[in-house]
Amino acid sequence: MIQLLNLFSLLRNLQFQLQLLSQLNLKIQLLSLLKNLQKKTPSLKRKLPFNPQVVLDLTNELRAQNGKKPLKLHPALAQEAYEHAKYMQSINDLTHDRPKGTSFSDNIQKAGLKGGIAENIVVGALTDKDVYNAWATSEGHKANMLGDYDYMGVAISGSYASQEFAHA
């Protein structure tokens, strides 16, 4: 009887492990599909409208709902956002890193803005509302959107978008 219970327990354990392996295999397949999609997406020619003012307005609505002061668009942050989105598209990778020899912090300080910066990035969101929704539904990105900042810049290149924040 004990051997039968042990055998039954082993079979249940094996079934559980097979389920885990199946789930892991599915995750690996999904990650592979996502990688392939990312490789194909950056060359996408933008035909959809992207309006930074829409992202700013939606971000400021979110900030107002949370008792935060509104942000203003800043041309240096918009340029930094565009350069970073373009860089991510060129290397076909979602990254907070900059090309060798440059940094987000240095670029912002050269524009006369103070430290205390933040950045949101996303790939695959094609419209201004898609970009906003991707960030607003992610706790870390949403925290940046609600941070103690004065200015924002946002831009998209291909399917890569970047949103930058800084103090006055």
C-alpha cells in the first residue's frame, strides 16, 4: 500500500513537472516570437500620427488626478527623447543606455536643466495613446509620470518611444 502511495505521489510530481516544463516552453516560444517581432518592427515606416501634446495632456490629467502640478513640454527633453528613440531603433533594442560617450544626465545638464531625471521607454506602442497607456498601466513608469518634475519630452522613432522628465 505504501509503495502504491509513493508511486501515486511520484506520478503527481512528474505530472506537475511536465506542466511546468510545458509552461516554460510556452514562455520561451512567446519570447522568441516577441524577439522576431521586435526585429521586424523597427523598420516600420510611421504612417500613424504621433502627437507629443496628446501624451503631455494625458500625463497631466493623470498628474491632476493625483494632486501633482502639470508638466510643460521642453524642447531639449523632446530632442533627447527623439535621439534616444532613434538610437534604440537603430540598435533594435529597448535600452536606457546611450551611445558610447554620452549620457542622459550629461545631455540634460548641457540643456540647462537640473538633475533629478527619469525616463520611460517602450517598444511596440504605435500611437500617442498607445504609448501613454503602456506607461500609465505600469507601476514603475506611472511613478515616473507622477514624479516631482517640471518638464517632459516625448518622441517616437519607428515603434520605439521615449519619455524624458527633468527639473527646471
